[in-house]
Amino acid sequence: MARNPNDHPDQPRVGEGRLDRRGFLKQGAALAAVTTPAGAQATQAGGDLPWLHVPGQPFSAYGQPSPHERYTARRIGA
């Protein structure tokens, strides 16, 4: 298919309903550049929470087999 000399690669094609790939990538990069510093500051502000520096509670028996099932053999068959 021959190209039209009046077509520019930076302009969207109106009739096809598709946007230009380069323009889409440029807009995405600009959006990422604008939103990244705000997200980085929010992460640094929450990094000095006191409960992040102390150990939590030890493991509980929840989800473990009962002591009465200690000698139960489970067999998985196909």
C-alpha cells in the first residue's frame, strides 16, 4: 500500500479510530514522570512506623492438626 505524502507519523488517523503509537507512549511517559515523585514521597513517609521494627506474635496453633490426630496417617490416592 502506498503512503500518502501528506500523512504525518505524529498525528492520529481520524478515520481509523486508532491513536498514534508514539503519541501514546509520550503521554504515558509524561504521566509516569508526573505521578512518580508523589508516590515516592508517600512511601518514604510511611517507612518509619514503630511496629515495623519489632517482632510480631509467635505462630499460633490455628490451622495445625489437633493433638488427637497425631497418629493419624493420611493417604492421598489417585
